[in-house]
Amino acid sequence: MARHSGGAGWYGKVVGAALGVTLLATGASVWTAQAGAVNSSSPKAGAPTAHNSDVKRVAATIAHASQAGARGINLTIDDGPDPVWTPQVLDVLREFGVKATFCMVGTQAQAHSDLVKKVVAAGHRLCDHSVSHDTAMDKASETYQSKQILDAERMITKASGGVRPMYYRAPGGAFTPYSRNLAASRGMRPLGWNVDTKDFERPGTDAIVTTVEQELPNGPTLLFHDAGGDRTQTVEALRRLLPRLKEQGYTFGFPVR
């Protein structure tokens, strides 16, 4: 899974905001699911925990498959919520009756809790995308990984009004055995992707649509973004793709858990 290097300026601002928050916080032919081997690097007994009641552990392998079956597609939207672009994405999804999984950055969720609640109210699912979208998390200490994941979980849950994220997507795919196991222990299935639309780079709406159509045989999970810059191309690509894919017999669902 490629790491996104675009938008460093925006992420720099997110990281800056996240540092203050973190210091204050306490803490898958059908298509085949790619599964990283789970080794002994599990969350340690002393790792920070939160919301321990009613949390059921899920698989720690990286999910790609869709609950919607062989013709299912998982639409995933990363890096928001954003006050300009998330409402537009929600409008397109509502127009075509499609549900998606929103992978939210903790600081963004905290700043725009009204949008988190709107995402939940519309029947979409939440995903923990870390506090500050650090694509080098896999090079950092387990303590740092833990704070990024668990602090974001708390921030998203609070912003949603109590609805917990069901998945964890490492920024840029920077998973580690430790982070996968920690997320799984919190009931958040590690979530990968099969089709990187590269909408983040703003290659043009036509290019985004073509990427999806050409790479969809690779698997069902599509990666889009609703923050980090002008997402006009993303919104227009979704407006073209959703009805076209439905006409081709695809259905939209959620990633396996």
C-alpha cells in the first residue's frame, strides 16, 4: 500500500494541532483479504486502554473483503471530516443510496463533531485514522503508536456522541503487528485498500474514474479523501462512478470485521 506524500502542508498543521492534544490526552477469484501475519508483538499489559466495557476483540489481519459479497464494493473516505468537502461527499452518497466508511483523523473529528454525528446519522461507519496522520508511525515506539490510535479512538467516539470506530486504518498503510493487535483488541479491524484512486494528488476527475475502472479487479476497497485540500475532483468522480458501478451490478457495503 502506497504512502501518500502529498499535502504535507495541511498535514503539518494537523500534526501541530495533534501534538497539543496528545500531550493532554490520557491516552479482503472472489477478492482475497490480504492478511499480515500476527506475531508476538501484541499490546502489552501496560498499554493505555479506554472504553474497556462492551468491547469485543476482532481479527488483527488487514481487511480488504466486503461484507456485501463477490460484487460488493467498500467505499472508504479518508482524512476528514472537513467542513467544506464532507457535506458534499455526504450529499452524493445520499443521492445514490450508498454507504461508506469514513476514516477520520482525530483532530479533525474533534474540531468538527457536528459532521461526525451527521456521518453516523446517515448510516455510515467510522474508522480510526490516528490522531495526526503520521505516515511514519511504523517507525515510532509502541507507546507513540498506542497514543495515536487510542487517543483518536476516544476523540472520534466523543465527537460522534458515543459511537465507536469499527476499523483502524494506519496512515499511509503504516501498520505494525503491534498496532494491528492493539486496534483489534479495541474492536477495530485493521483496514487496508485495494484501489488507491490517487484523488489526493488531484490528477483530474477523468483520471480518478479511470483508475477505479481499471483497478477494481484488484479488490473491492476503494480509497478516496474528503479533506487535505480541494476535493472537487473527488466529489465529481463519485458522482460519475456510483451510478455507473451500480449499473454494472455492483453493490456497496462495508469491509468485513
